[in-house]
Amino acid sequence: MADKRVLLIVGGGIAAYKALELTRLLRKAGVGVRPILTAAGAQFVTPLSLSALAEDKVYSELFSLTDEAEMGHIELSRSADLVVVAPATADLMAKAANGLAGDLASTALLATDKPVLMAPAMNVRMWNHPATRRNLALLKADGVLFVGPDEGAMACGEYGPGRMAEPPAILEAILAALGGDARPLTGRRAIVTAGPTAEPIDPVRLITNRSSGKQGYAIAGALAALGADVTLVSGPTALAAPSGVKRVEVETARQMLAACEAALPADIAVCVAAVADWRPEAEGDRKIKKGPEGPPPIRLVENPDILATLSKSDRRPKLVVGFAAETNDVDDHARAKLAKKGCDWIVANDVSIEGTMGGDDNAIAIVTAGGIERWDRLPKGEVARRLAERMAEELRK
Ligand code: CTP
């Protein structure tokens, strides 16, 4: 990507702060960034921050004598391989859809001969307004590419579609548009544990945990979609293996650990499985019968901790991620788990929220040594996609 360059138009919206992070990610990916900051955008981020991160000058005025002397605005609009508008406000979308050219940003959009990618960001009512719907349809018909918007809580206090896509998702869309590395995990190996384990009491009875396996399977699929070579070590579930993933089916925690160790070395390990903490000490090879002596005592012994074992292994993957399903004091428990298990991230979720266990949505928080980052409630597939992107980003560091 070293020879690629984007013209980044930063519009005026609260999401403009994310344009700074996007600039940082682009530079890290080796993409050149030439920023245009609209007058409204400059209300939210300073030209100095943008310029420092972009390592280039910031253009803002249409009729700037100095800028025109160095590079005319027509040339500026064509100086990049891709024009990115982030945030793309309702105003910028309307101008671009209708060919207005009253300022530098809209002029660049009208004058460019390069593909354009927009990351819309606006209030949900503005996004749903028929005028924006019309402009979106016009822009799509003109070949403009879009990433987002996401659905979620907005800075204005409302909820719905209109939040700008997160910088890693915009980066991925930019790299894809530049024809580059949309599969940043190519050549990387990942191990994902998923589903419950089943610990036999006798040939017909077992101890198990509640787990649909959906989140782990979605993560395995998302890592594979980014190019990783994924081994999914799965306890019993009703799910089909995601495409491109090698699934190893196991029942007990000990089998799960052995399958994970056999899949080493790996760059990433993600332990999503709901491993039974204990197993019956002795598994009888005969069915225990009811009898006059009443219910049989079952002595439990502790299972190996797969996450902790992988974290402490001398073949430790670079990034080890654990999950914590908690019903109370989520942050404290997650922080304690991070330390106890020796992993890099704990992805915490509050399973006391109705519909999380076995459901299709998940609201998570990523707990690292550096702090806690909370995500809004999202479909498990989207959580997986974003986590996979974050993991790819982590490996790039
Ligand atoms: N885990 C594991 N092996 C185990 C137990 C847990 O790999 N034997 C992993 C899970 O896959 C998850 C993380 O550890 O990523 C947290 O599991 P959890 O059962 O919530 O944590 P525990 O340490 O068992 O703590 P507690 O049961 O007290 O909440």
C-alpha cells in the first residue's frame, strides 16, 4: 500500500474525531493521506491534529492563493487513488448528489476522476429523511461506495442508524477499494474454542454448560474471512462449521485442550468455549442404576484451564483472548480474570441481560491492561467481524 494515497474529506460532525483515528490507521497501513477539512469539520477537529497525523498539509479553502499556487484544486481532487469522505454529513452527501461546488470539499468531489467512498454520519432522522434517501440512491447510482452507517446510541441521545462506521471498518473498506489487503490475516494461524464441553458421569449422563456456540463460530468465520488459517475446536453444538474453517470436534475439556495444543503454533487464540470447570473424578463405563442407597455421590475434580494454559505456554500465541460471561460486577470480574488467566484481552459480556445466552445479539466490553472499551449491543456476527478486525490490527502492531 506504500504507493497508495487517499484524499480524506473530513466533514462537520461529532464523528469527525474518528477521522483522526482513521488517519492514524491509514498511515500505519502505509497509505498516504491528504486531508481536506471543511469549515464545519474544523469546528470538531483542529487542522493541526489532522495535519500531524496525516503528515501532510491540510487543505480547507477553495480560493487559497498559496494552495492554488502549489496545487490547484482540480489537481488536488485527482492527486489521490481514492477520495474518502469521513464523516460524510447529510450536507456533503446532498452537495455531492446534486453536483454543488461551493467549497473545496464539494468541488473536489465534483472534479475528481477517482472512486469515492463515503462513511455517512448523521442523526437518525436525517439519515431516514426522504431527501437523504434520495441523495443516497443518486450517489450509489453514480458509483459512490459506502461503508456504514452503524446502528447504535448517538451523541445526540437518539438511537438508530446514523453512527459513522468504526475506523477499522472504514480502513478495511478503503483497502478493499484500493484493491489491496482486505484479508490482513493471510498467513496467520488462529485457534478458536467454542461451544460447551460435556463431561461424562457415566455413558448416558453428563455435566455441561449452557452455550450455543454462536459467538465462537461467528468469530472463527470472521477470522477466516480476513484470511486466517482457523482451527475451530468445538464442543457439541448444533451449528455448521463456517466456511473456510477447520473444525475439530471434541467433547471434554481435556480433549479441547489437547486439540488446541495440537493446533499450535498460532498467532491468535480466542477461547470462547464455555468449558465445564469440573468433571466427575471417575467416569463409570456402566450406567449408574437407581437403587435403595439413593442418589450416588459424584466427586468432582477440576478441569484444565485451556485459556490459562495457552497464555502461559512456551508456544504462546502473540494474541490470547478470553471471554467472560458474567451476571454481576462484570468489569471487576473481567479485570480479575485478565490477571488470573494471563491473557491479553478479556471480552466481557453481561449474560444477565435477557436474550444474550443463545440469542443473536451481544453487548461486549474489551478489557485489556490499558483499560475498558465498551461496545453497543450488536448482532453476534457484527461483534465477530469487528473483533476479528481488531485482532488483525493488534497483530499489525
Ligand atoms: N476457560 C478455559 N478453560 C476452562 C475454563 C475457562 O479456557 N477450564 C476460558 C473460557 O473459554 C473463557 C474464560 O476462560 O474464555 C473465562 O471462563 P470462565 O468460566 O468465565 O472463568 P473462570 O475462570 O472459570 O471463572 P468463574 O467460573 O469463577 O467465573
